[in-house]
Amino acid sequence: MVKAMRNLRQLVILLLCGLAALFFAIPIFITFTNSFMSGFEILNRYTMDVLPTNYFYRLEVFPRIHFVRMAVMPDRVTFRQYFNLFQNTLYMNSLWNSIIITAPSAIGQLIVAVPAAYAFEFSKWRHKEKLFFVYIVVMLMPLPVVLVPQFVIAGFLGISESIFAVILPAVFGPFGVFLLRQFMKNLQYECIEAAKLDGAGNLRILTGIVSPLLKPAIAALALLTFIDYWNVVDQAIVFIKDPVFEPLSVALSRFRNNYDIVFAASFFYMLPALLVFLYGQEQLVEGMKMSGLK
């Protein structure tokens, strides 16, 4: 009886999780299917304007009225949106800007966070916990609060209106150090001591022992950093003034009234993040589990 109740409870939880996943997947699916609509069909279905081709005649209520008519599947499938999208210079330039911001941010944070986390965990400096506490405080601060000193420092360095003002805070962000140090707490310290007795230095220990064991956590950090800075908005709005250098996360709003590419632009923007997440979800779960974060 107890086993049957437990199985029933697990089945109910599984069904609820499945329904929740389906609910959150519906907008992605509709965006994908609507990306195969023609611009004329999108205009008639989703525009706020009352046109001769989309209005309903109701004399007793309104002489002319138009309701948005959402559709899961288009009346006529066409790849015209994608053809127009890849010919749109503004979109492709913004896509390239997103890559320029995201790739150095993810790679740079890994380069900085791995040795920094190693130093915090295995060094003998007596003030390291106080400094690490500062890392935690900065990590917990709301983004608008952190943007103020970032803006001041960017002005001091002369990069306040360039993509470097977005990349540098990402490279030296505290979250990567915190995540990797939590993972290092699960490592056997005896292995580090044995390597030191054999004459290995800190660099050799970091590259030959610790880094290979950090692969799940490094993969999780790379994935989280990629998602975070692929969707960067606040920092880009504050620091990047020239529309030529705007990432796609900011420039995408410029295409909302371009019915020839609007759904294709939205889906193609979310596609890299979706593929990266699907490819690295196992590493993300394993890295979070082994780091002790919930």
C-alpha cells in the first residue's frame, strides 16, 4: 500500500512537471512555427491596425473591428522570413556583436575564476576568507547597484562607451570564483598534499590535478556565463551608446514591427542559447550537484 502511494505520488509529480514544461515550451514552439508565415499573414493576424483584409463587420457593436488571431501553424508555409533575415545587415551585425561580447566573457571568466578559486581554497593567506566574503557581498548585490561603480571605473579607464565595459565585469565576476570554490571543497586535500611532497608546484597541481577534476563545474560555469551574457540587456543599454555595436538582445526590439522577419528573428536569437543548454544540461546538473549548490 505504501509503495503504491509512493508510486502514485511520483506519477502525479511527473505529470505536473510535464505540464509545466509543456506550458513553458508553448511560446518557443509558436515562435518557431510562426517563423514560417509570410509577412502578409503576420500583418493580418497580429497587427494592431484595422485593415481591409482582417476586420470583422459588427454594426451593432463597432462598424469595423480587428481581433488578433494567433495561429499555431501558418496557412501557407514559406521560408521567406529566414531568407529576408539573413539578408538584413542590421540583424547580422547585432548577432556578431552578441558573439563578440559572449565568447570573451565566458572564456575570460574561466581563465580568471579557476586560479582564483584555487587560491581561495588552498592558499594559506590568513585574510582570504575576509576577501572571499567581499566576493559574496558583491555577488548578492542587485545589478543596478553594481552598475554604478562599474560605470565610474569604465569612465576612469576610458571604455565607458564600448563593449569592453560589458566584457571586463563579466571576466572578473565573482560568481565563477564562488561556484568553483564550492566544487573544490569536495576534492580530497590529501591528493594536493601528496603532489606537493612529490615536488609539484601550484601551477602543476592546478593544471594536472585540480583542473581535470573541475570539468563538470567548468562546463556548468561556461554554460551559465554564456546564457547570462547572450541575454545581456542592462549593461549593454548603459555602456553601449552606438547602435552599430548593440548586441542582439538589445537590437531585437527594433524588429518588432518588421513583419517580414519578426518571428524568424526571435527564434534565431533564442536558438544558440537553446542548443547550448540542450547540449550541456547534463554537465550543468552534475556541476551544480557536485558543487553543493541547490
